[in-house]
Amino acid sequence: MHNILVLNGPNLNMLGTRQPEVYGSTTLKMVEDLCISHGQSLGQTVTHFQSNHEGALIDAIHAARGTQDGIVLNAGAYTHTSVALMDAIASAEVPLVEVHLSNIHAREPFRHKSYIAAVALGQICGFGAQSYVMALDALAAHLAEKGAG
Ligand code: CA2
């Protein structure tokens, strides 16, 4: 059994209420429920946290050190700006998969840069809520490989 933290950043609490053409009609609650049920099928205990505040996200990453086996992070717009989040991830030493609902590389140039990517196992973007499912699969494979080694 692995403990996985699904962490969502600013404005993602608005999912499903506005801009469905960009982010779809799935609500954050639906994403959380999907992660919990898919996690169960992989033997993962999924905990979810969302904040609109950079410091609260950093605190959650710090708290994950030694308590969580992996993190799925959608840092929202902080992805493109936050050296502080990048440093927190590097210091926590918890394997992390970066996710996005939209394909950030097909959008405005300012969304192409991710500070998270440099400290993540990998990045999954463009598949809506399925991006989170793929990230849980990726963490399961990574943790199984690590455990086997
Ligand atoms: O595609 C993603 O998952 C993003 O992380 C979403 C962020 C955006 O700044 C990133 O570039 C890509 C924005 C989240 C805002 O979500 C909303 C959802 C519905 C209504 C308003 C905002």
C-alpha cells in the first residue's frame, strides 16, 4: 500500500464551473473521487489537498516528506512562476509527477515553461482528468520498480 498526495493549486477549485472549453466540465470533486477510486485499484491510499495559496502548497509538500510515497501535482499557474515550489519539491525528496488538464505546450508561450518539470519524475498534460489517472499509474510503476530494486 502506498500513500499518494494529489495536490492542486490556484483556481482549480473552479473546475467545471467556468471555461469548460479549456478545462472540461469535470469538477474538482469528480477529479478527487476519480483519483481515490483509481488509487484503490492500484493499492494506493490517495489524500487530496487544494489551495489557492503558494505557502500552503509548500507546507503540504514539506509535510509529505516521510509521510507520502508520491505526489501528483497540478500547480496551476504557479507551474510557470514558482521557484519556491520547485525548491520545496527538491527538498522534500518525494517522487512527484506533474500534471495538467490542458496541453500547456499547445497554449500561450508563457505556459510552455514549467519550473516543476525540472524536479518531477515526468510531466503528463493534455488529457483532462485522465492526466491524473495516468500520473497515478506512473507513480505505481515507479514505486514498484523502486521496491523491486
Ligand atoms: O491545464 C492545467 O491543468 C493548468 O495547470 C491549469 C491552470 C493554468 O494556469 C495552467 O497553465 C494549466 C489554471 C487553472 C484554472 O482553472 C480554472 C478552471 C475553471 C475555471 C477557471 C479556472
